[in-house]
Amino acid sequence: MPRAPVPPVPPVVKPTFAEALRFWLKLGFMSFGGPAGQIAIMHTVLVEQKRWISDAKFLHALNYCMLLPGPEAQQLATYIGWLLHGTRGGLVAGILFVLPSVFILLALSLLYVTVGTLPALQGVFMGLKPAVVAIILLALVKIGQKSLLSPLHYAVAGASFVGIFFLNIPFPLLIIGAAGVALVARRLFPVPAATAAVQARAAQAEEGYFLTTRTVVPGTGFSGPRLLRQAVAAGVLWVLPLGLFRLFASDFGFWRGLSVFFTQAALVTFGGAYAVLPYVAQVSVAKLHWLTQGQMLDGLALGETTPGPLIMVLAFVGFMGGYTHFGGSLAFGALGLLSTTYYTFLPCFVFILVGAPLIERTQHNASLKAVLSIITAAVVGVVLNLAVYLGRAVLFPAGHLSVAQLHGPSLAWLLVSVVALYRFKVNMIRWIGVSAAAGLLYYLVAAYVG
């Protein structure tokens, strides 16, 4: 007896703006765990539970966001918000994704510079720093497992590490080079077209969702007048705070430099915060002297403890810049943090709100996927560089690479953290708390023995 055909799943109705607003607000407070955890939360809720967007549509948006500089999870939220409710939906989703972490990090930064010099708190950070390096190493493993799929990918990752670690090649040039390799590889080894059966299964998998790859979103495609309006609006938004600094700030040169520096950082943040931190650390620590290498590690630890994208660690750097430059002023430190946040995320909104209408027409573009694949492989090499850079600072705090200078307790806790996070799958936020307690305990024992 032939099996009765499976009835199609009824499509989900469009969520109201209020429904979406409640979700984006909730996401802003629970988006711990780095980009992988944040993207997993969005996929679980938006694709599997609410069925607002299909898996293929979700991955298409994610692929575009991963190709862009900036935090891919925040940009993905902005993209999906735009798909659901246009420009206002994208703005609300993107802003609420980072707003809770802004105020939490501001409070932590104020505490850091007021009581952070206490020896006991330094003990806490002694436990946090090796744990942060372990988290970076595991991020490297996860990115590598997903992106290093062929000898070409491994070769690009290795060349990227050699280029940035040994040759000091600027990160944007590595990305441009990786994109060039991708285009050449695409031409030499074209991907075969999907069969009719594969296409039919893909179409069936999209039934029952509000947004699918077949959905025609209003306002997509190229529009000269719209692009001009968006370019003018972006220019005004970038210049407006500078104009206020010019009128009211006592040291306009500092604020202009901060604005330009973090705009540049935002434009080269391919692969997320782990990829751009070496550049930010090099300039802010070695050139601008806003903070020390140890404080940079402390800021990364603080960034790991807050919800929202890890790129928020740049806001801590901006806080330390204002605080240091103006002689320990908490007010100017706070203004530096808010200004840094503004200039770090402004390009993210521009990329999505300008690019999303265009990228919607490229949902089945295999060349774009090929470029993304090779660029992600290059990011693996850059993340490895970051792990070496920060690991050296943790394990050899005196700066000399010798067995005699190796800090044994940090090495031990680094190994313990890797085992706990990788082998036993301990929750990252929980392990950060354990590491802080372990660092404090080590300090108390050392003080008692000493």
C-alpha cells in the first residue's frame, strides 16, 4: 500500500515588532559564550523553536556576516532583525545585542581602576589569564575543525600565521591575499552543481518557516538613491561626535585619534575579536601607551565575563585610553568607553543595512562561499598568532623566553583549563568563576606561606 504523502508544514506568520523586540532584549542579556555560543542560541530559538527563519536562510545570512569585518554574531542579529522588520528591526536587534554588555563592562572597568590594584584582585586575574588563553586555544581548535577542510586550507592557515607572526604583514593584506587565493582556486577547481534530488530535499527542508531562501524581501537589489542616502547618513553619524568633541572637549586631538583608531580597528576585524586584538594591543600598548600588556589581558578576561560580543574588549581599551590620558579621570574613562563602542559598532550597522539588500540577491552564489572558506582558513592562522602572543605574556611575564623564567602555576592552570573545557566540557562562564577563585586561593596561600 503506497505511503500517503506528508502534508506540507503550514508557514509561520510574521512575528510582530513587539515579539521580536522582546527576543532581542532577552538575547542581549544571555549572549554569553562567544560568537559560537551566541549564534547557537539564535539558531535554536529563531530556527528550531520560533521558525521565523529557515536553516538555509540563517546560514546564508551567517556566511555574509562572517565575510565582513566585525562581530559576526552581532551582525547576524542585525541582519535577521532587518529581514523581519526592515531598518528599525535591524537597529533594534543590533543595539540590544550590545547594550547590556556596555553598561556591565563600564561598571567592571570602573571597579578595575579603583580597586583593581589590590593584591587580592591581582590574584584573581592570575587565575583568569591562563583560563583566557585556554579559551583562545579551544576557539582555535573549533575554528580549525570547521574551516580546515583540505590541504589548501591548511596551507593558507600556515601562510597566514607565518605572515603575521614572523613577517608582520598587516592583517587586511592577509585577508586580501586569502580572497585572491579563493578566487583562483574557484576558477581552477569549480564546485559541481547540485543534483535535482538535492535541490528537492533543500526545498522541502524550508517548509513551515516565515523566512526562506525563496522569500522576496522588500527593498532588495541595488538602488542608487537609497545607497546615496545611506552613505550620507553614515557620514553624518561618524562626524557628529567629532563635532561635539571639537566644540566641548579640552583635547580634541586625543578624541580624534581615538575615533579614527577604533574605526580602523572595526574595519579590519575579520574573524571577530580574536583576529583584531593583536593589532589593537600593538598600537594601544606599544605605541599609544594607554595600558600595559598585563592590563590588556585583564581587559580580555573582563570581556569574557560579560554578555555580548567579545569585541567589547575594545571598549575597555578605550576606557583605559581616556583614563590614562586624562590623569586617572573616571569620567573621561567612561567617555572613552562609550566613544569606542560607538565607533566600533557604527561600521557594523553600515555593512548590514547597506549590504544586506544587495547580498540577498546572492543566496546561491558559490563563489561567495568559496571566498568565505579560504578567508576563514586565514583567520585560523591569525587566531594562532593571538594565542602565541597572549600565551607568551602569561607564561613568561618577565619577557624572557627561558625555562628559568617560565611561570609554573600559570602553565599548570592553563593545562587544567584546557582539560576542563575540552575534555569535560565545563561551561566557560562557570570555569571563569572557578579560575578567579583559584587565583584568589593561590594568592592567599602564597601570602600566608610568604
